[in-house]
Amino acid sequence: MPDLLRAEGIGKRYGGVCALRNASLALAAGEAHALVGENGAGKSTLAKVIAGSVRPDAGRILIDGEPASIRNPLDAQRLGIGIIYQELDLFPHLSIGENIVVGNLSFPETALVDFRKVDDFCRPFLERVGLRRRPRELLSRLSIGQAQLVALARALSMRARVILMDEPTSSLGEDAAGRLFRTIRELTQSGVAIVYVSHKMDEIFRVCGRATVLRDGGNVGTLEVPKSTPDALVRMMVGQVGNLRADWQSARAAVANRRADCQSAPLLSVSGLTTRKLHNVSFDLRSGEVLGIAGLVGAGRSELGAALFGLARVRAGEIRLRGVPIEPKSPAAAMRHGIGLLPEDRKLQGLMMDMSVLENGALAACRGMRRFGFLSAERERRALDPLYRQLGLKCASFSAPAGSLSGGNQQKALLARWLLADPGVLFLDDPARGIDVGAKQDIYRIIGALAAAGKGVILASSELPELLRCSSRILVLADGRVTAAYDAAEATPERIMAAATGAAEARP
């Protein structure tokens, strides 16, 4: 029986950068197949080639054993191929329903839009992904995690035989991710094939039957996931032996040591903070501490960072920095106080995609980059080069636009900006989102180094293992309220999830 889809000898170059070289993928009907590799390995590029949004320089794609011509996304859709991008291809100014039906060959076009038909068409797919929102509601009112569920509903509505998912849980909480996994099982049982692009080992071993590993744009091999281990998969990805358990134990010991050193007066004190989304949030952050923020999608994690960084209006409460009351009413005011924010959505809220990698890195520290009143590219390069090397950022040139980088390298460029600005308090909103296993270790080391240097780090994350690994304490939010606070030694996934779902009493 021929494969449902086979990509053979795919090659793609962007100027002097080889994104894919003789890459291949074989996909059977009814399987969930992981596509893994480090940042820049070519995973997203291969997915985009199959989905028709990138034209390859070499190779071919076969559907049911027959060569297929995929020149654009509509060609792919006609062949039964859908994709959910890591950077969502949705329209914020349109409604949820309009985003689902636009360009959708499964929805019959008419001269005039019948919004009742749009509602009726979209509602079952929204229910299937667990998004309880009206189809006529504007997409801009949703969180990025909810928007990701809209993208999934859109792919399901196209009745695709092959669905490519590029980091589908990068903005989803535990509950939404669990719902996604159930949906994937239902789809594979009905014969749909899933290509699952992810860096999360626990998800790959939970969802997928096989995994194809890419490195430097080429194939390393394909293995049976149930017969393998995370260490073996990491070894194929990075070319060296990984010892995840030893890393975990070492990181937990480091957290315990940091916690013992964090007994000084609070660096940042938040009391009764209330915004449109947050209600009476209070906590202290000390120098050298990593305060984890846990919660499901919509709990208020990102909103807390927005309030501290002057992006959300504070209705009540007090913020004290080193004992002095402050009112960060704008990002500029927050930065003057020494507060930084690495946002959840690097594309819409973080990077200037058309500006160079160098310019993006220097944005938060422009004052120190001037020479005779003008920005000095040489000063920017001298300041950023060691940071980019420290983070392992891969790019053809520092003058290349940020939009040309892979998702993980974009995140590294954004993190380098704040390392250069050197704020006293740094709010990291899902900093390892879309980051491969090796780069995650780099990010975790940077977080530890920031704490060791006496900075106050607030780490909001949708990944419980990440919070448990990096945090000195963990604050749990639900519906904009603090429901629990745990020291690192007493925090467990079960306790955190119970507090995040309202199954636990609020604790001081």
C-alpha cells in the first residue's frame, strides 16, 4: 500500500542559506508523525513546502503514489492538505467565522455573505476544539492561545486528509493541549494523517507513532517512537548524548540554592493589582529569584506582564520597586524604572520583522548605541555579537531581516535585546515557546545567570516542567486571581493543576 503522502529530495535555499537539502518525509494514512530537529533544521520550511506556501528548488511530492503539483496553498487544499502555522495566518480585524471560511473551499461562495450560514458552518468545528466563543466575535478579542484554536478549527473545517501542525501547543495551556491531543486521536482514527512539528518531548511520546529527525536541512533518520527514548531522539537531533534526568536533578539543586539566597527585602512588591483582567493580585519578587507564573489559557499570565510593563491600565493596587511606589503607565516609563518584558507573541508584539537582526537587538538600548547623536552600527555589533554567540543565534548575516530567521532564532534575538538592556526586573512570557531542546537549555542557563546576577525574573509559562525546573516559587492564577503560591520544594504538577482549575483553595 503506497504512502498517503511522500516528499522526496526536497531542496530550498534562501540566498546563501540552505534551508533544506535532499529532505524527505513519508506519511501513512491514520498516523501522527513527528517532525523534529533543532532550530534552523528545516522543519517549518519542509512543512510549508508540503502546504504550498513555499516553492521548493528541488524534489517532488507524491499523493497516493502519484506526483502532485503544489504551487500554492489552494493547490494543497484541493489535495486535502491543511496546515496550522506556528505564527498564525489569521486576520485580527475579521470575525472568528470569517477567518474560518475565508479561502475555504469547503464553504460554498455566494455573491452576498450569509452570516447565519457562516455561523452554522463554523459552530461544530469550534465546539470540537473546545472554543466557547461566538463565530461573529472579532478575532482580535481572543488571546493567542484561543486564536490557535481558531486555526485548528479552520484546518478541521477544510476536511483535510493531511494536517501539518507547527508547534500547535506553543500557546496552549494544559487543558487546551489535552483537548488537542484527543482531537488528534480522533482524526488519526478516522484516517487523517498528522505531521506534528514540535520540540516538546513529552508531547511527541504521547501523540506520535513515528518521528523523522532533520539536522541542517537534511534527514538524520526516522524511528518508531514507542520503541525509543527522549535521550535517543535528542541524540539524533543534536548529535550528542543528552542526559535529561541528570539535567533535571542539577537544575532542581540550582533552584534550591537560589531559593536559599532569596531572603533579602523585596525587589518588586505588587499589592492588590487590578486591571480589566486581573483581580487583587499580590506578590513579592526578590533579587536573585525566579518567580514562576502558572495558569491555564486566559488565566491572566500575559496580562500580568502587560500591567507591569505599562501596556494595561491599572485600575487599583500598588507597585513598589525597591520600596518606592511606581506607576509604569507606558512601556517607556517601565523601562526607565528598569522593568523589561519579553512578550508571548514575538511576531506581533516583539520584533520588527523588516528590520535587521542587529537593529532589533539594539531597540531597547538605543541610548547607549549613539555616536555624535546618531546610532552606531559598529557599537551595536560590538555589544550584541557576544550575546548572539552566547545564545547560539544562527543567521546568514546580522543585517538580515528578523523575519528571515526561524522561529527559535527570532526568540533568541528578542531575548538578546533584553540582555543588552539589562533591566533589574524581567518578565519572560513563554520564553522557550517554539524553541528546540538544545536551545531550551541555553534559555534556562540564561535565566539562571540572570538570577545569579541579582536580577528579579518573572517566568510565565504554559509548560509545567519548565516552571518546575526554573522557578524558586510558583504563583498560580485562575480567572485573573491568585489561587495558590508554592515554594519550589513543595510544587508538583498535580498541585499546580488543581489550583489552576479551581480545585484547590487559595494559599498565601
